[in-house]
Amino acid sequence: MDTERDPLEWELLDKRPGSCGWVQVVTARYKMPDGTEADWDLVEGGNIVAVVALTADDEVILVRQYRPGPGMVLLELPGGLVDEGESPRAAAIRELLEETGYAGEATIIGSCWRSAAAEHKQWIGIVTGCHKVSAPAPEAGEFLEVELVGRDVFREHIRSGLLTDTGAAYRCLDQLGWL
């Protein structure tokens, strides 16, 4: 059976220890309360932002892109790194525009730790009243397609487990009164 490969899918060539600069894994040694010592692997990296972006018709703007951890193309929230000296709100606006070509009114609704083993935070933004202002201009190494989905489809997508920023998405649904 011949299956067509998704053009956004990546091909794994090999694996080796190291960092590409986005995140880095370090081992930290801790002395525990009982006096024993233990090593813990921690993820270092800059803060990131995830965006739930809505058009005037309450369509949610998502991006299809390959995700190396799961090893597949997923429908994701726009977002990325918060640059040095940049506010999370400015990063949300910039990332949305770069990845989708859309702009609107951005609000940061909060943040959370990226994971229990991460030293950085994920900021969560909602951008409303989005309208197309340009073609997407993804950074080098980003290959994506823009997709708009309705409210019900977005909720079902979150429930599917095929979204990496599920916590951010649910937090935005709560803020919007969409739960």
C-alpha cells in the first residue's frame, strides 16, 4: 500500500546528544532532605508564548507543522520564543504575524511553567479581532500551513490529544467563557 507523505513531515536521520539552541538538557545534582543525593535532568531555554487567535467570526487560527517530539505533523497554536528584552505580549503579536500573517488585539492572560523539569515559562496570549495583513513569514526551519477552525472543532481538537499546548488552550477557553 503506497501512502502519500505529508509535505510538512520531517525525516529522522539519526539521534545524538546535543542542543540546537532552542532548549538544552542539563543534569542538576541535588541533596535531598534525607541527605541522599540525586541527579535530575532539567530543560533550559528561554520563555515561550502560545497564542489562541480569533477572527471576528470566532474562528481559531492554527498552524499545521511537524513536531519532532511526537514525530508527526500536528495542528498547533501559533507561538514561539520570547526574544531577549521582548515582552510576552510583543512576542505573541510577532509570532502570530510571522506564522500566520494575521494581526489583532493581544492580551496576555497569564503564564505557567513549561513542565516540572523546565526552568522556563510559557506565556499564554489571546489575540482577538484578527484579520489577515500579510502572507506568513516563518523563520528559517519553520515549515507550516495556516488553518482556521470553528469553536466546536477547536474544542474537539483539544480533547483529541493532538495539540501540544493543551493547558494553554484550555486556559484560553476558560478566559473566553467557551468551556
